[in-house]
Amino acid sequence: MAMCGQMWVAGLAAGQEREEEVVANLATGRALFCVTKDGIVVAMVHTPAPSADAGARAPAVVELRGGRIAILLGAVEWVLPASGKDPVRLDAELPRLMGGAAVETPKSAEMEMATDIEAIGIRLLERLREVAANLHRKIDLRPDEPLLELLLAGNAPNYGPEVWRLSYRMVQDPLKGDFWRTRVLRPQSVQLYPPEKGQPRTILEVVYPPDAAGPSLAELLMSSDPRVARIRTGDAAMGRAVEKIAAGESHKSETAPASEFLRAALTAVVPQESPLVFGVISERRGVEWALAPPEPAEKVQQPSEPGAPTLRKKRP
């Protein structure tokens, strides 16, 4: 994916130089979820893709109604130089897009939950199709490589904690010469939590690009790495919480020590220059950020040259 991501971004930039084609800036990194006894611990880490150094940004985080959060990875920002308009920021637009969808948490059947998630996914699909339709150059993406990922996490009354992953893929059809029609497909929805019966309940991790270099943070946090082990063994409550998570019973671990351990461990293993977002979603208190995400900008200045960075927010 690292190489495919590079070809994709380079292809978009080259298209802009020739015909003022659309340029997409990627949100790259890792999103982690750990469902505890009465909360969902969430963390996002920005790990730039080698090719996306010009416009790559951290995973985009948006709070939705009903105590739910959305995380966007992939083609989050779209620049259409020929239009004279500001870049399209899907994360900044997401709350407005959700205004017409049934974002309130369902109150009963599991089927209602799936329908609710589908409604959210279709709203975003419609907007993504609008901007991606401006892409007329051939882009080399693998068939299984998503253009955009939408992660949804929250606590549903009479249902419990949930984490969903919606993957948006695209196809291109040749029309004439080097002119292609780009179509974004209906998102593929996967429920990451709760898992299938009998499957372990532990730390979930989603990475974009999918085959980005580097070890899995979820595995690293449960490993014997001395930076992590020192934190785990320094507090008895943390140690018990980690044992539950490692045994595939994260939902039985106490939220406070599990959250404290994960934050401390991530801070220890994530490079200081990598933006880190960390928080807990609880049924009683909603979303509480220990390390808050940057606010989506309502208006972003147009880059002065092709591929110029437009988002450079770093962790303090």
C-alpha cells in the first residue's frame, strides 16, 4: 500500500499540473479501540505515509450526536484548483452531512443499528462521489485498497458498545484516450465490535495505508517491550486491567486503569513528533478527551502550489 499510495498521490498531482485535476490529501495513521467494562478507549496516531509528505495529515476525528465519534482515514481533503473554491474537507462537512441521516442511536433491534450505520455511510458516499467525479486520470489502486475509511464508535442504549468500519473503494472506466470516469462504490460495512461469538475482545487497530510499515501498536502494547512492561508492572490495578485485555476479556477490565495504562504506554512508544489523540467514550459522560483532536477547520486556505501542505497541526 505504501507504494500504491505514492503512485496515487503522485498521479493526482501530475494530473493537476496538466489539466488542473483534483488533488487528494490523505489522512494517514492508526486508530485504536479498546472496549472496557463501561467505556470505549479510543486513540489515534498520525504515522505519515512515505509518499504523502506534502499533504498528509493526522486521522480526522469528528464528534457526532448520541455520544458517537467518527474517524476518517484516507482521502479526507480534496483540492479542485480549477474551481477557485476552498478545498473540500470531508471531516468538516460530516456533521452537516449527518444532519439528514438517522444519527440518533437506535433503541432496540440489531437490524435497526445496521440500518442506522448504512444511512450514515450513504450520506458520506454521496458527497465523496461528487468530489471524486472530478478525477479523470488513471489511478493505480489495488482492488481491495480503500479510497476512504470511516470508523464509527459509540455506546448504543439497549445494545452496548459498538465499533464499525466502512470502507469506500473506487473503480475507473476508460472513456476516451487518457480520460477516465471515476466511480465510488457503496461502502463495505464491517462490525469490529462486538466481535463474532467466541472471538477475543481486545485492542482493535485500523491502519491506513493498510500495509503501512511499522509494528502493530495493539501488539506492542501487549508485548514485553521494556517501555510498556515498566508501566504495566508499576501499578497493580493497571496490571489487572492489562491481564484482562491480553486474555481477550477487555470488556471485563476496569475503565480507569485500562485507560491510564494505554495512554501512558502509547505516550512511551509513539514518537513525540507524531500527533496523538486519546479519549474515552462512556455511556454516562459521553466523549471525554485527555488529548483532544484539533477542530476541523470550516474554511481552509487553498494551497499556493500543487501538493503544498494545507494541514500541519502537531501534538503540543
